[in-house]
Amino acid sequence: MKLTPELLLRAYGAGVFPMAEGRADPVIHWIDPQRRAIFPMPGFHTSHSLARHIRRTQPRVTVDADFAGVVRGCANRPETWINAEIFAAYSALFDQGHAHSLEVWHGSEMIGGIYGVVLGAAFFGESMFSAKVNGSKMALAYLMHRLQAGGFQLFDVQFLTDHLASLGAVEISRASYRQRLAEALANTAQFAPQGYPSEPEVAFVLS
């Protein structure tokens, strides 16, 4: 079964998502975890140390400026579930306006990023990466601020890790997730909220 944007959207609406065993594995597996990780809205914890790092770094943060670059950054690790078909399918989803990326820059270098899928008032975080210290944490801080401003109700991050838990993610049951998903799909949210800066300043996000 070919992985198409339409199939992806139906899958997310049903609470499942695709993964491959590795970049060279052509087989797509559909995942429906018994326990699901989410960030409560609001739920991201911007620690004092992270806030200091953001103020010191003064990153430039963009959205949808280099979707392919963010996905490549996420796949650039010894083991990845992003194979060529998944890369192509999410790129097509981005072209249709259903997938988005957030990029963190220091000068001309992308030092972190995150990408995911929007459906209703749900954001499904697919993957993130760091090329420099705290790159992914800064991406999450800026993304959470944007999602809250846009009225999102569900921020799905699939599996709970120690890293995500330290930032405020929690694990819920499949039944609880399905209920929250249904509520989010019945509403709408804006990834680009009216009046929201295209490249928000540090003071705007940390205020």
C-alpha cells in the first residue's frame, strides 16, 4: 500500500502513525501504542536554564522555511524510522499544507528543528533534532508557544522518553488519547495565528 498524504491523514485521524524499522527498510508499520505521550496544553516547561540559553543564543526561528532540511536533520542519526517513502510522503503532505516544520537558526546554520502534522486542533509531533546544544529544546519552546497561540488542544509526541518527560510530557492510555483526539479533531486551530510574528523575537516567546 503506497503511503500517500490522504492515507496519512486518515491514519492520524484514526490514532495511528507509520514507522519503518530503518532507513533501508521498505516496509511501513502502522503503530497504535497502548500508552501515548502528549504535552498537556499548556505543558511545556521552559526551565530557567533553557530561558537563559535562549536569551544568550538569540536564535532566529522560522516555520516552513526548510521542511526537507528538518526531516533530513531528524533522519541523520545511526538508527532512524524515516525511510525514503516516509520522507516523500511527508514532503507531499507539506506541499498540501498539512505538515509543518519549525527551524532554529544560529546565523546561517540550522541548529535544531521539529516537524509534524496538523489535523483539526491537533498537532502530531513526528520528530526533532539538535545540531547544537539545546537545539531541539529551543524548537519545542517556540513550537509550544505557537501552538498555544493558535488554539491547539492536543500535542501528540507518540512515545514518552526521559527527555520529553523532563520537559513536561506525560503518558496517557490509548482510550484517553482517543477521547482527546476526537475532541481536537472536532475543532480547528491555526498554525499561523493571526498577528503572530513570522520570526518571533525572544522576548515575545519568553514574556
